[in-house]
Amino acid sequence: ATPLIINGDMQIAQRSTSATGLTSSAYSTVDRFETVISGAGTWTESQSTDVPTGQGFFSSLKKDCTTANGSLSSSSVKVVTYSFEGQDLQVLKKGTSSAESITVSFWVKSAKTGQYILELFDYDNTRQISQAYTISSADTWEKKVLSFAGDTTGTLDNDNGQSFALFFWLAGGSNFTSGTLNTSWASSTNANRAVGQVNLADSTSNDWYMTGVQLEVGTFDANSIPDFQFEDVGTSLARCQRYTQVFGGNNDRETLGTGCCSSTTAQTNLIHHLVQMRTTPSLSVSAVSDWRIQVFGSFSATTTAITISTDNSGVNSTVANTTISSNAGSSAGRVCHFKPDVTLDARLTLSAEL
């Protein structure tokens, strides 16, 4: 069977292998794992080669605290999340009398020992359940296997929207920790979501690593949990590209889109998606001046702006509108190519994340 968690071994990192100065929520490095953060220090995130010995893993997700916050505000939060489309979890039979139990396993390592919280969250019905686990030995890889009861209340939407998520808590203010930890499925009460969670943000000596994340249908323990199911890089990358596709950044002037000049300053370029995306993506671009428009026959110029045409884009292709300084070589009706210059800074990201 296909693993329900995509990129659980952290081998795909399309956006970057390292990101510094993180203080707000973002997908920054390894695909499919987002950090939700507010008022909980400053962080460096990276795809690390520090992994459990002899388990077949080559990459992990690393969080490193670079500016500490030892006095969290009531609303402070730092969580690593993994989100699912509802149509991918119908196998759980959630909201029926036959609801399946869920087991989540993963490898984790941290300089800070103590109690951490893993939460399952149902967005469609605003329901959740939490469970504590303990990091017992500092700087030592430990495997955690946590089983959760099935939920007979609240079905998941059978569509491509965000229905369900795993929340790996790293820090939480009193808004999330002042109640009683909710270890049975119930309507979400913030105060009961992360009770007992250590504050990983309280020292710049703190770090946290994770790899080998898997979700299994059924109840398992450390002795019975199935082995992690590795996917080849091509399969894992294609599954990640349903949510994010990154172009450029490879020191090569590969052609990204072919289009047509609409004037001396404007062009329309068609980008064919590498795989069908979850929904019409948003577009972001770095180093705009490092992208080039090549007009057939006579002219090449760097771009000054790149936007997406929302009217003509979809799950299979994106129309990117580019602008350059005025030049007669870019006259209306001429065919052009859209491509990055020879620089690692020129990156274009299409995002259809949940």
C-alpha cells in the first residue's frame, strides 16, 4: 500500500535545505512539513544528515533555536504540522461506528528532555485528541509509537481540502496548556491541547530532530508496528509536487515557459506543471531580476516583475505574466522563452499546499 505520509523520511526538500531567522509560520525546507510559530523564539530549520543508525534513513528535519524565549506569552506557539486531504483518509472511516484506530510512529531526538505532545486535529469537525510522549535521553535518537482510538463522531470531507493534521508540539503558551490534556476525541478546547509540553524555545542550546514519520491504520506497539515503507526518490518527489513545484535555483538556464510578447514590455508565458497539482497554485519568485525573457531571433532581457494570471491558470498549468524594461525586440506578437539566469538565487515556486 502507498504510505499515507508523504516524505516521512525527509528526503525531499524542494524549497531549500536550510532556512534561518524563522519567526513566523511557513513551509521552509523539507516538503509537506510546515512550522506554525508565533512568539516562540527564532529558529533555523534544515534538512539534516543526522539520522538513527542502521534504520535506512539519510535525512531528518532539524529545528535549532537561535534566539530563545523563556517566558512565553499566553498565545505563543511552535508546532510542526503535517496536513492531509480528506479524500486520502477515508480509510479511517471517521465519524462511523466502524471508525479505525490510528497509530503514528516516528524517530525523534533533542537536546531538551521531557514531555512533548502529539495531537491529531480534525479540521472538518473541529475535533482533536492529544497524547504525550517523553524524550528520555538528551541527544539520543528514540522511536516513538503512539496509538489513538478511532473517532465515531464527525466524518471527513471526501475532497481535496485540508481535513486532518498531525501537530508535533514544541512549545505552547497558557492558551494551549492551562487545562487538562485531552486524551479522548472531543470538540477542540485550546487549553486542553498541549498540557505538559516543554518549552523548546527556552534556550539557544535546544534543538529537535525528526524522521521516519508514518501513520498506520490500526493499533500497534513498538513490537508490532510495520517497518517504515521507503519510497524511491522519483515517487516521493512526484507526490510532493502535487503540493509544491520549485523551478530554477540550479545554475542552469533551463526553459521554464514558452509564451508570446503582448507589447514591448509585457509577455505571457505558459508553465506546464510537472504533475497535476492539488488546486490552482499561488506563485512566488525570488531574485526577479535574475529571470530572463528570450525573444526569438534578437533579444534577451531580465525581468522586472512576475505575476500569475489567475484567470487562465489551473491544476495542470500556470500562466505567468512577466514585465521587462521597454525594448523594441519585445514587440507584440513575437514568441518568447521564460527562464532563470545562471544563478542559484532565481527560484520560482508554485504552491498548492493545504
